[in-house]
Amino acid sequence: QIIGEGGTTITHAKKIKEITFNNGKSIIYFNKLNNRLDLLDIGNNGYLNNIEIKQYENGVFTFKKGFSFEYSYFTSNDYNSQTYKMKRLKLESLIDMIDGEGHQFYYSDVNLPFKNSKSKDYYGYYNGASNYDLIPKHYITSPYNTEVGSANRNVNPLYNQAGMLTEIHYPTKGWTKFNYET
């Protein structure tokens, strides 16, 4: 991890491409697509597109099982000139590549702020406050009386569930609904 000019964090992560096992007769491939819109270096940053499991049979690797991932983005309503700061990758579904059946994922309707927003409560969740810093407003009496900070860091249940997973729908037509307490 490198901190570049202007405080930008640059990460060079190693990402797994395949796992070989069963004495080389089985392989799991992790295939990615590039051009993530929620990261600064769009061309070199990718996301997992699918996972394929192949078995060595009759001199070739044969596809046995696989899952593909479908994504969209959480998009902030806040304006920021750097559009990648307004987006976050969102998993929409996980699809079985053999039968086409899949899991669907649903999220809270509350919009997230842009990535470096200071609208956070004490626990780091979005609170909808228009903060200019993260220092909570408080008073110091020594060596002289003064007010420090201006941030509202209070928990706000109307906003703190922004971007949270709310439901999973299964291929069996069942579903799970998540209820979060604040």
C-alpha cells in the first residue's frame, strides 16, 4: 500500500487466478473483468466475473460446475467531480452456470454518500449529517474555554442502514429477510 500525492492510497493486491488440486486433475478458475467504475485506476482494477471448476478427463479439462456474478453500483446522490467516489460495487445475483438458477440480493433503498464523506456516526456508519470534519463538537475549559470540532457523530437510524443487505432470494423460491436494529 502506497500513499501517493494528495493523500491518495494506492494498493497493489495479488488476486488468485486458479487453484489446482487432486494431483493436477482438478482446477478452479477465478475469472475477472476489468474496468470497475468505483475505483480510481479503472483499467487495472477488476471484479470477480465467475468461478469455474474443471476436471481433467480424456486428455482435456472439462467444465463441471461454475457460478457467475452479476453486479451493479450503489450510486451517491452527492456530487463529486471524481465519479469513482460516487460509486460502490453491488452484487445483484449469483447464478449457477449449468442450470441458470441463482440467488438474488436486495439492499436498503437509502443512498450512500460519496466515499470520502464525513457524514459518519461514532461507529463509522452513514448518519446523513453535513459534517466538514470528523471531530465531534465539544468544549475545552483548560487552559482557556474554547469550542473544538463541529461534527455531528450521533447515530441516525434513518440513514445508518444505507447499502445494507436486506433480502436474499434463493433458486428454491425461498428467501431470507434481514432486520437490523439500531
